[in-house]
Amino acid sequence: MKLVDTHAHLTDGRFRDDLDAVVQRADEAGVGTIITLAAALEECEAVLKLAERFPSVCAAVGVHPHAAGVSPADVTDALAEFAKHPKVVAIGEAGMDYHYLPGRMQQRPDLDAPTKAGQRRVFTQQLELAARLDKPIVIHLRECAADLLELVAPYRGRLRGVFHCFSEDSDVARRVVEMGFHISFSGMLTFKKNETLREVAAQLPPERVMVETDCPYMSPEPHRSKRCEPSFVVHTAAALATARGVPVETVARQTTENAARLFQLPC
Ligand SMILES: [Zn+2]
Ligand SMILES: [Zn+2]
């Protein structure tokens, strides 16, 4: 059984001391490819280094919404330069996230406007770049589905990509699929309380689903208290198989084929 961890953050400090062992364990668990993503311009160099160091690791370069506020006005040229590396398979982690808006705690929505505008600007730059370079985009979406989908909609038919660590409802999932995008599930799919998410997962077309860890975050059951790592993606694949009522080998084959096709994996 072969799997692809389509979303990892191997440059995180929590992997500093044992990354070789982490990649080795992934290999032993059948995780043939790990895509490690940069969340800020300062991380791009580091993800490229990891992709050069490990044959099974590919890279994505992007700016996460949480880094939008501290990024240059235009990130396009810097990302385009990093994206020339042969092991860069996507633009990302990009997207929008309204969970930590500054006005939220103070019930002052007027304070949120600059943060939202900054996230929109940096996300749009990455949508445009991914379309121009014909690379898939990896999209982070949290508590802003309507605003984000409005930005992605005009790219329908000329941009491919994935909505990662998916936790939205069936309505958002349907719109994502209609726009031609993929949906990737993290360890959240294994959490007992996420029955609704498993129902969403059960209904997706088989050619659009993928699995990921989002490590070091989001450890799946039965490892929830531990640091997450790519080998744990087997638990998410098993949960997806149960939800869809198919053998785990089927889910492994489908999700790996989907990842290989979407990212045109060189590794
Ligand atoms: Zn994310
Ligand atoms: Zn991430």
C-alpha cells in the first residue's frame, strides 16, 4: 500500500532533532511522497533544501494567510523565483483564515478590515501566479468560505488545486468540486466528534479526494496527544476508507493517483 502525505510542515522546529527518523518511518509506513509546504517567504529556502536532501520529499512555496500581514506588498516575484526549482510541485500554503481576526475579541469588526484586505491581496497574488505557472495551488480555508470562494470562482477552468485540511460542510464541498478542485483530509477526519465531516467525505467523487497530516499539527487518532508526523497519514486513510465503505487499499490507490496527477509528482 502506497500513500502520499499531501501536506506537511517538515521545516517546523519540532522536527529539528529527528527528521531523518521521521522520513524513514514514513517510508516504512508506505508514504512514498511527502509534500512539505512553506508558510512564509522566509521558509521557502528551507523547504527547497529538504526537497534536495530527501528523495521522497517535494516542496510547495507560498505565503500562509497568517504571514500576509508581515509579507512584502507583492510576493509574486519572490515566489516565482523559488517555484523554478524542479521539486516545487505547487504554490502554497495560500488561502484565508478569519479565526484570529484582531477585532473579534473586542467585538470590533471595523478593526478586521485591514487584515482581511491583506489576506485577500496575498491570496489573489498566489492564485494569479499559480494560474500563470500552471501549478496547482494549496488552499487553507478557515471560517471565511464565502469570501474565499468568491476569489477562487473566476479561476474556474484555468486553475487546479486542493482545499487542504478540509473541515467545511457539504455545501462548500460541492462548490469546491464544481470548481474542479480537490479536497484533502487531515487527522481531523479521525476525531470521534467529526461525524458530519465523514459524511461529507463519503459523498465526494473518488477522483477528487486526498489525504494529508498537516504535521506537526492535527495528529489523528490514536496519536492525538503526540506530535504529528507523515507516517500517521495511514490512520486518516483508514478513516476515509471506513467513511466511504471501501477497503483501505482502494483509498490508498485513489488518493495516491489523485496526488500524482494533481501535483505531477517527480518523486
Ligand atoms: Zn492550513
Ligand atoms: Zn499547513
